[in-house]
Amino acid sequence: MRIAKAVYAGLILMALFSMAGCGERGEQAGQQWIAEQHRALNPTPPPPVPNVIDTPPSSYTSTVYDPFSPERLSARLRAIPASGQAGVIFPDAPLSALVIVGFMTGKDGGLVALVRNGPEYRSVRKGNRVSDQALVVKEIQNQAIILGGDGVLDQRLERPK
């Protein structure tokens, strides 16, 4: 019985000591520390909201090609032109159907034109023969290709703007 009384007395003493820290002084010190930390933060204000620029609506029209469509694929290995004109780029296309897409600088430093006929794209260099007339590329300028042939006046294929 003495052991039980000692255990009860110990439990009561532990409860009293644990309650001693719940005084009002600790709470005030905690609130004061929080206030000091808040003042030390100096929060920066967010940047101002920019003005909304009202832009007029615009519509874009373009033709979207399926990248896996068989009509779009034009790369062929050892292709033989159907018209029998060997070495001619776009042998079945009239000159009016060709469109200059852009220009690049070739390995030798000269300009190379990127020409499109429908879904097919080809690079054209000086000296190549182009179109159903087999015109020879005489010069590639910044925005055009000068073409000529035997007994034919020089023609100019310009890049669309």
C-alpha cells in the first residue's frame, strides 16, 4: 500500500509541475516574439499590375497538311522523272506553279533557293535545270532566281511577299 501511495503522490507532483509552465507570462512572451518577427520581415509589395492592351481580334487562315499523308511525302530514292528529262528539277511543273519558299547559304558560300511545287520541296542551285521547259538557273539573287535557256529570254522567278 505504501508503494501505491508513493506512486499516486509522484503522479500528482508531476501534474502540478507540468501545469506550472502554463502561466500568462509565457503566452505574452510568445506573442511579443511573433510581433518582432513580423516587423523584421519587411514584406515587399507585389509589382503593379500592367495595363491591359486591347488588341483587335484577328483571324488566321491557312491550309493544314497532314504530315503523314502519302500525297505530302515526296522523297524518293533514285527517282526517275516521268517525262524523261533526267536531271531536271520539277520536270512536269510549269514555271508558274513553282514558288520560292526561302534562301540558304550553301557549302561553297553561294545562295541556294528552296523551291516548292505543291507538297514537294527541293533545293535549287546555280546551274540546275528547272520546270517543264528545263530552264537553267543562271543566277540566284536575294529575292529571285534568274532562269534562261537556249533561244529563250531570261525569266525571273520571284519570292512572294
